[in-house]
Amino acid sequence: MNKQMTALLRQICLPFLTAAALEVSTSLARADWPGWRGSASNGSTLTGNYPTRWGEDGITWKVPLPGKGGSTPIVWQNRIYLTTPADGQDAVLALDFSSKQAWLTKLGPESSPKHKTLGSSCNSSPATDGKGLFVYFRSGHFAALELDGSIRWKINLTDRFGPEKLFWDQGSSPVVTDQHVILTRLHDGESWIAGFDKATGEMRWQQKRNYETPTENNNGYTTPVFFEHAGRKALMVWGADHLTAHAAADGSLLWSCGEFNPEGTGYWPAIASPVIHGNLPPIEPIDLGEFLTPSMVGGASGLLIANLIQTFFKNALVPQGAALGFLIVAFVTVLLVIFRKYLRVEDVYARG
């Protein structure tokens, strides 16, 4: 695509998509923040009054942590939970809203990060169903804790399946469904998504997820998205140049979308998790060089994946207003028709 066309598309698309990201829906959301990216898995909340800029003047309190962690805290019923190293151990820390420590539970020796300036031994965020906490660490420690800090169960996935073979440090977080706690393992080895019993830690199901990819593209750091598909609870997974949906009850494959990397570009791992709002499309920033390549996904999924180049966007954007969202989809489609000779549009088909 020539530079003039790139500049024109940026000028036209950016204001529309930015407005979409700022549009506020009147549905869902709750005050608690039970896992990675919150209750709707989209990084948004419609309740509360929060600062829009970070600065020392806006800090009510701060407390030193036992060690460096890369995970984000979760919030449940006026208590903050986070993973942290503590005295060389993987640990979970609970604080109240006044910064007072409620408890600190250690789970076993930590595993030092491969990239000490970028990662940590605890990059995965906790998750809760309101009855227990579920945590995962680089060491392979995978555990469930009661809300009082006592250990419900603890297993080590590295001991069971071997180390994760990743260029960077592990980052996918647990996801809680009605029946299970879900983990993915997307790496240069046997890759899978699995459901574990929340009460015992026993693996109830495992779905292999192995694809031939260019170098490093089978490495995944994304977190599954729990959603509803055709009346069924499902899990969406992005990684290895594929977007897949799995039944939450048993992990069975509902559909799979490929061809996101038609040029076979390597060193392109999946890092940012996809996002969904209602029946609107997920929008995932993917580096495809200078080409803007929206890919239609049909069949059972009924989803539209708009792959926007990172030149325009560095973070995933989710349209929050249905009317505006559909307007944007229509607008981009019209652009494709008008400028089709400048664009390469790849056809992607869902299976299911």
C-alpha cells in the first residue's frame, strides 16, 4: 500500500474506531474485578469513579510488596488479591482497601524469569469465582486457595508435562467457568487447553491444540475468553496463527479460523488476548506489515475479526456501543470496496 493511501486510511479510520472504544454501553459490568481484564474480559467497567491519569497526587495509599510480579491484581468484595514472589517462594497476597495485609500464602519455590527486566516468576493474574482463588506461576505451581488464604489444592504442571518452551516468560492466566478452571499451554511442544475440577484440581478434559507454524508463532501468551456461542458456554483461544472456540463443558472444538498469517511471517507470537462485546466483533491488533486486512469469519461463529495493523493501534479496542460498532464495520467494508485495488483481503472460513 502506498504511503498516501496509508495516511488516508489512518485519518479516516482512527477517529471512528477511537470513538467506538470510548462509547459506553448501558449493559453488564459489576464492581468486582474477578480475573484478567475484569468480569467481561474486556478491560472495562461501567461502575466506579477512577482516575484518568496516573500521578503521585492521586495516590491514597501504597504498600511495598515482597517481590517483583508481572501479574495484575484482582478485586473481590473489598479485598485485593495478587500473586508475588516472597522469600524465594511463589505466593498469593491479600490486602484490604486500607492497605492492611489480610494474609500471605506461600506455595513453593519460585522459578526465576528468563528475562529479568521484562518478566517475573508470577506473570499470570489470579482468578476467582467468589468462592475460591485460582493461581498459576512460571514454576508450574497451579493452585486453588480459599478466600481466607488456606490451600484447597496444589499441583505442579511442569512436573507433570515438562517445562513450557517459550521465547519469553509464561503469561496466560486462569479462567473460571461454571464447572472448571481453565488453563492453556501454547508453546513449542504439546499445546492444549484444559479444564480442571475447581474442587480437587483433577484434570477433567484436555483438548490438544497443535498447529504447524513459522518459528515462534506457536508460542502463546494470551488468556482464553469465556463467552456464549450459539447458546453454549464456550472458550475462545488466540494463538499459533489460529483463533479457535471450544465447548466449555468438555473442550471439544466448535470452530477454528486460520489464514491469519498468509505470508508465513515468523517471530509473530500471540500476546494480546482477543476481546468480545455482546455479538460485536473482537478487534485484535496484529502486525501484518503495511496492509490493513479485515478477515470475515463465517459459518458457526458469526464473528468478524478486524485485524488492524499495529501502526494504527497498540492495544485491542472494543466497540462498546452496538449501533456505533455496526456502523464502523459497515464503514470499513465500504472502504474495502472503494480501495480494493490497494488492499489484500484474505478469506477466512470457520469450521463448525
